Amino acid sequence: MQWLAVFVRGAESVNDWVGRAVSWLVLGAVLACFAAVYLRYALNTNYAWLQESYVWQHAMVIVLGAGFTMMKGGFVRVDIFYGKMTLRRRALVDLFGTLLLLAPFLFVLWTAFFPFVQRAWAVDEGSPNSGGLPNWWFLQGTLLVMILLVALQGIVLIARSLLVLGGREEFAPSSSAL
């Protein structure tokens, strides 16, 4: 079980690092949005690539931060019963919820998004707007990265559940994450 604890800490450090790194894109999105608005209304000029850049950054924060959000317990959870359960019952709910709900959902997303991203990459899809950003496959590819990061956090949730069921209650999600 020690290797499982090491895995949990290592995998969560990946999602923690990614979440903290992409959080800087919020600042970039705000600055790009401010610049686009200023250029449009103060200088009467417009750059499609600048407008698209803040949309891209905002999308990447949401998509690439999904694993971090899951790690921090930021997803919506119906906790009418869950919050009142014992740690062992929560572990069982997390274990079966991940296996029966999250895993199939991620599989469906992967099978839907992979061909979409693959086609975009093959034709080097760019913006439909004149002067927009090239390489839209890069932004679309972040959807696949999101699936991998959420899957990694799902595996962590399974591992945490197994550790709690094995008596390692310190691996139970904190009450602030509920």
C-alpha cells in the first residue's frame, strides 16, 4: 500500500503543478481582453488574433484546470447524503462513482474528441476569421489533455479510496473538499 500512497502524492503534484501554471493564463486573458477593448474603442482598430487569444487563454484555464479542480473538490457534488457518511462509505461511493460514472464518461469524451483533434491537426486547421490565430488543433488538443488529467485524478481518487478502505484514513479527502 506504500506504493499507492507514493502514487497519490506524485499524481496530485502533477495536477497541482498544471493547475498553478495555467492559472497564470487568467492574467494573460485579462490583459489581452483589456488590450483588445482599448484598441477597439480608444484607437478604433481591431485585431482578430488578439480577441481570439483571450478566448483561447480562458478556454485553456477551464479545460487544463479540470484535473486541479477535481483534486481540490471543486466539482459540483450532491452531498445531501455524502457529507453525513463515514469515511469508509465515502470511499466506497468515490470508488464506485469513479469506476461506474467518471471512467465511462471520459471514454466517451476521448472517442468523440480524438478524431476531431486528429482531423484538425491533419489539415492544420486555423481560425475562420481573417487575421485570426493559426493552429486551432493546439487549442482542440487541450481537450485530450483535460481528459488525461481528469483520468489521472480519477485514478488518484480510486487509490485514495483503496487506501481509506485499507485503514489509511489520512488519505480521505479533506472536509473542505466536500
